[in-house]
Amino acid sequence: MNQPVGSRVPQDPAADLCKAGELQWLVGKPKTEIPVPVQVVNRRVACTTCAITEDYSPYRLNIFFNERTEIVEQVRCG
């Protein structure tokens, strides 16, 4: 299940269980600007072409960056 690359803001703010909306400002920024989380349990940072598990968790924050440019392309739950 591939998602299109780009920012994705949930249509229903109540459905933003991973708080992806709060980090949409990262899209277009270098991956070095990704803040270091206090709890890393529900956060995944990966390149857009990297292999990742396909299990879905509405509480997991996914931050995807371009491996070549190291620019953040997408912030979403899942």
C-alpha cells in the first residue's frame, strides 16, 4: 500500500491521533530539522524508498524524507 509522496493533513482533526498536523511544517525542510522526540515509541523516520513494515497504527507518526536530497516529503499517521 503506497501512499503518494507529499504532505497529508487529516480531513478530520479528531482523527489526527499521532498529531501529524503539528509537524506539517517539516515538509520541505531538511531531515536535520526533525525534532528529537521525548518518546520514540510511536515515531518512525524513514526514507521514501526504504523498506518499512506495513502494519498500520493510527498512533504512529511517520516522517518520510527523500534519501537523495534528505528533504522531508511527508508527515502522516500510520
